[in-house]
Amino acid sequence: MRGRDEVQVRDGTCRHPGCSRAASRSDIDHGLDWAFGGRTDHNNLAHLCPAGHALKHEAGWKVSQATDGTGTLTWTTPTGHTYVTEPETPIGTAISAELRSTATRANEARSEE
Ligand SMILES: [Zn+2]
């Protein structure tokens, strides 16, 4: 599972603070700006409803996404307050668990040689 579906499962809801509109009824936002240079992997995607988009584009809120793959968003208001929103189902944890088990298997295979 990759791409939009994966991000929809990860987010569960719109990702602006305090919003619980279903991700399936929100737009996917590519503009998690700055650091990511327009990348379209899941680290640069999040669901936002129209109100969430308006906060970001019109009300001057800034949003950045954690680079660790967990999908954690940090929102900064024009007055400098920050709000952190967590995805419903962090992808990063699932991916890291998968990588860890692969690494463990590789280590086990080496130790049997
Ligand atoms: Zn919203």
C-alpha cells in the first residue's frame, strides 16, 4: 500500500488542529512546504479539509511535517503558537518495524554462516 491510500489510512482525519473531518472527505495537500522542495512522497502529503487549507493559505498558519516518516505535523500560528497533530496510524512505525524485522532476519542469517 503506497501513495494516496497509504496517506489516507495514516491520517484518518483532516490534519489541522482540532479537526476530525474524515480524510476520505478532505483534500490531500502537497504543499507541506519548505524543507521538502515539493516531494510527493508521504512525508510531503497530508489531508486537509477546506477549512484547513484556508488556515494554511489565507490565515498565515505554517505547517511542517516530521522527517522521520511518522506523519507528525507541527502547525505554527501567525502569533507563534505551535500545535502538533499526530496521524491516526503512523506509517513510520509500521515501516520501521518491518525494517527491523528484515534486519533481524539478515543478522540471524549471517550468524548461522
Ligand atoms: Zn479540517
